Amino acid sequence: MKKQMLIVALAAACAMSTHAVTAQPEKVASTQMKPVAAQTQAALWASRVLGRYHYKATPLDDAMSEKIFDNYFETLDGEKLYFTQADIDRFAPMRTKFDDAINNEDLTQPFVIYNLYLQRFSERMNYARSLLKTKLDFTVDETMQLDREKAPWAKSEDEVRDLWRKRVKNDWLRLKLAGKDEKGIRETLDKRYENYISRMKKLNNEDVFQWFMNAYATAIEPHTNYMGPRSADNFDIAMRLSLEGIGAVLQTRDDYTVIREIVPGSPADKSGKLKVGDRIVGVAQGNGAFTDVLGWRIDDVVQLVRGEKGSTVRLDVIPGDAGVDAKHVTVSMVRKKISMEEQAAKKSIIQVKEGGVNRRIGIISLPTFYQDFEARRKGDKDFKSATRDVARILGELKKEKVDNVLIDLRNNGGGSLIEAVELTGLFIDKGPVVQQRTAEGRVEVESDTQAGLAWDGPMGVLINRGSASASEIFAAAIQDYGRGLVIGEPSFGKGTVQTLIDLDRFSQSEKVRYGELKMTIAQFFRINGGTTQLRGVTPDIKLPVTSDIENFGESSFDNALPWVSIKPATYIPSGDLRELVAPLQKRHEARIAKDKEFQDLREDIAEVMKLRKENTISLNEAVRRKELDAQEARAKLREARLTAAKGSVDEPVAGPGGKEARSKVPEPTRPAKAVVAARNTIRDDGLQADERALSAEIAAEKAAKDAKDVLLQEAAHILADEAGMLKTDTRMASRTMPYMASGKPE
């Protein structure tokens, strides 16, 4: 069971960590981590809130302690590669004591467990490094287990060492197959394992506390989380899509903080002195002294770079195109409000030609349901909002005379409930959108109260397994109203509502922050009385499932809430699209049967699923070379076919364009674009992202972004078919979409 919490992605104007941080950041954590008073107090207050106000209020007792115990070890060592069974047995007496630890404000034992984990981690890495000095035999027929989540703990040190021998062997073999020589392989892997240890040393007691508290929170229900002070700040930034800073996306490479991206129009951009690849080695506030940040963890550096709008920050920079001993450059900038436009709604238009007729399909990609709550509360008439952005785009698409509109919600993990309701209101007249039931059984209906539609033409919604929460509310409402077609794969299945509880209200000092709880307080239901919980939204027209359904989605959680239903809300459907589904499905199946790229995608998905089911990979060089040669040959054939067919496919005409051992095949839980791009990669280079040149990493991401999105193209074809059917058959249009003015026959 993958504990994947669908929190809004943080593609910020400055890269940010989801870990909390102490008030005074340290370059290297102390050898033995210990809790501080603020953490033990925060744990106690969190337990009181969770035990009383959670939708599934569960007492903090011995039974809950056992769940926390298991969750905590899974958090630290989910693949069972560090601890042995003897380590687990050593802490067995604590299995029923974590409730007492929280109530007595004594979190010593969770930190003792972490300290042992840190020790074991160091031991495993040092052993891995020692293996690099030995001769590895790649002629032996042996395999490595890919996913050890459900495997038992190693029974002995010899067994866990053998696990690491195989991991090192696989890492080595991947680099060897990519063409690296023995010396280069040793250097790459030795540095990799050393970097693992270095990153671990940068963790602090806030990280440990947050992991322990999340082991508690998720033991109640999958979507309840504890967020430390910094994580809470980052969550707020993600929701409002803005922050105050310089507009540079940062990442760590070796011990350096490197500029990964510069936001157009930002202070970093306007300074003219910063470029991608530059290394920040010092940060100063105003005219103050520089703080050396070499070797710091990224979120500590980001915290120094961010600051109040109008304030000045100075950076000590080594140019990226120069050596580490090059002359430093000092760059001074005045911070400003930075908008995170990468996560905002975007449009494009796909032109589909069928039977001599061109159809223009407007695509609106929405990564998250964002809203600047604070700006809205203050009465700012220009507050950032997903609904406002989509309404603006719909106005533009009207002027561009599109025939149909597709809202792309793939991998949109949710966000604001208000935005889900208001966004639905752009496509329906007044009416209920979603129902909420509280723990007390009280049912409340959230409705669209604004008369009129921003778009009264046909529309569709594209979803996948990564579409969750607010995405499911929107898709379900559109489906229940008969307002648009839902296309894709079954959604995540998250039918619960969370709220943020600021634990700082319980603090007796403004300087002591306790963090926040993201806590489930209600379950939402469709207006037809059903719920998306567990089952998700079932598409009207299904596309291939690209996700690992067993390990990704609400049904993969052991403690997910059950599927139930309540009384339907009172609503009047806008239309009835059932008459359209069968003929559209028939056209869809006929089209994809002749679409070579679609068949390629299905073939890749089948290969991934086969590998996941087998859950092993050969460590025999001859076997791996044979597999690699077959993949390369297949990829070359596809490339040749695509080159020959260049120019015959639909293209956008407006708007902006697992595990390491598994990286030789597409990862099925990635967005479809990335899957399609990954399938055309002939060779696995054996490297991790931060081991490649930054330019190569950026180029690979761009290639994935620009690759033809097979599933999006097919969804556009389906909506083009629908538009054609409605325009050529006005009687069908009046039956299925009575609210829409009938089109003229063509």
C-alpha cells in the first residue's frame, strides 16, 4: 500500500522542501536526535483535536499505538532494506506505548528508533561502498526483487547484506549497459552512496517529528496529515500560487544550491546577472553579512532567499559556466510577489480533421484547484482563483470559435472545495454541486448560486487515476447534470473533505509554532446520492489505464472509508448524453484500432504491468543486454514509423504547447505525456537526475513536455466526433443538450 498523500504539487518560484525546519538551520544534524518541548506539546494538542473533531474520531489507545508503530517503521523503511527483524523485535515493547508517549509528552522512543535507523542507513551505505572495491559476477543467473514493500524484514545481517549486494549489482549493471567503464562506474556509485549519507545528515528533529506525527495521523485515515511550520507555509503558497521572493527555482547538486529555472519578469530575470546553472554559495539580507550556504539543505537556503516584498537580498554566486574556483559575482535584488503561473490554468487548441471538416477543440489544462484565500478574505478584487482563470480562458476560446471544450484534470490532486463548486458553475445554471456529510450525520449542500453559463456549448472532462478530491467533485457534477462527457480512466476515489487546523492557537508563545493538521472533517457525496469514495468517477468513455490500480488510489489504503450513499439532492439535469455514448464509443474503438501510436502505448502499459506483476529483474548481463536490444530495436522501428508519418498527426495550433531499477520502462503512474516520451528513450543511462548535466535534465523534461500526448489527442477526437454529431443531427442535439442552441446542419 503506497502512502501517497495527494497534496497540491509545489512548483514554486523557488524550489521548496515539504519538510519542516528548526528556527536555526543546521548544516549537519547532531548524531543523536532528540525531541524538543514544542514538539511534545504539539503532539499532545494534535491528539486532542484528532480524538475529538476528526470525521472518524479514534481514541488514542493501545490499538492506535500499534497502528502508529507499524506506520512509523513503514515510513522510515518501507522497502525493508535497513532494519532487520531483530531491530523490530527490539522495539516490540513500544508497540502499545506510543499513546502513553504522546499523552505524557515524552517522545524519546520515536527518536531512539530514528537514531537506530540513521545508524543502519549509514551501515548499509558503507557496505554498499565497500562492494564497489570487489569483483561483481554478472554471469550468474540471479534476480533482484523490485518492490519489497510487502516483503518480510530480513531475518539476519547476512540476509540484509545480500539484499544490498544485489542492489549494488543492479546499479553497476545499469551503468555498464549504458557504456560506462569500470572506473567511471565506481566513481559514480561511490559518490551516489556518499551523497545519500550526506542528505541524511542534513535531516533535523522537525523532520523526525513530522514523520512520527504523520504515522499517527494516517493511522486514523489516509488523508489526515500533520504539517510542521515550514510545510504549512509551503502548503499555503501552493494554494495561493504566489510567494514573495526573487523568482528563481532552486535545487541541490552535490553541495551547491543551483538555479534550476528563472521566472520571466521576476527580480532574478530583470537583474540580468543570473542564469540557469549558476551556483549560490552565500545569502545576505540587505547590507548585512553573507551567510555561507554551501552544503545546506535546499529548504534552508530557500528560507533565506525568500522574504518580505520590497526587502533586499544579496546573493554570492559562482557562474555556472565557470569552475568552482572562478571569481564570485554579487547580485542584489529587491524581492517582489511572484506568481507561480506554471500551476495555473492554461489553454491550447487541437485541430481535428474528420471527413473533410475541421473541428477546433479548446483544451484547458488545470493542474490544481487553487485560490488565494487570504486575498479573497481581504476583499482583493484580483485575487488568484482557478475559476476566474478558466472563465477568462473560456471567453478567449469563444472568440477563437472552438467547437468543443475539454477540461484536462489528469493528475490534478484537488485543492479548494469552493473552487470546485464555482468552476462547475461556469458550465451549469444555478443548482447543487456537491453534498457534504459531517461526523454527526448532518448533510449540507454546496450549490452554484450564479445564474448563467460561461460556456453553453458541448464540453468534456479528461481524468485519470491521479485526478482526486476537487477534481472528482467537478467531474461527478458534470456527469450527473448530463452536462459533458467524462473521458479517461477511473479517478482516485478520494471522497473526503479536509480542513486546516492551526495548532499555533494552543501555543503560549508567539515564537513557538506547533504547525498544522490537515484533518478530514466530512465526506462528500455526488448530487445523485452516490460518492466517489473508493470507486472514484467512472468515465463515460474509457481510455487505457496507465496507473497501477492496486498500489495507487483510495482502494490501496487499508483504512480508507467505505463506499456509502445518501439521499440525492434536488436538481434538474442539464441534458442526457447517454444517447451519444454508444456511437462515440464505436467511433473511438474503430479509430484506435488503426492508430499505431495508441497501440504502442497499450503495448508499453502491458510491459510495465508485466514487470510489476513479476516484481523481479535479472542481474545477468547477457539476459539484460538481450532485453535492452529488443527494446532498442522496437524503439527504432517506432521512431522510423513516426518520422515517416511526420505531419500527418493532429497538433496544437494555439497556446503553449519508481524505482531506479524500473527506469528502463515507462512508469505507469506518470502523466501520459511523460509515458509517451519515456517509451521512445532507447537506452537507460543508469544515472539519477542530479547525476546528469543540468542542461541534459532540462532537455529531457522539455522533450517529455513536447511529446505527442496520445490520450489527449484521442480525447480531442472524441469531442470532435461529438461536435459533428450535434451539428449534423439537430434533433439529437435537442434531446441530449436541450439548453444549447441547436446548430445548423452541415
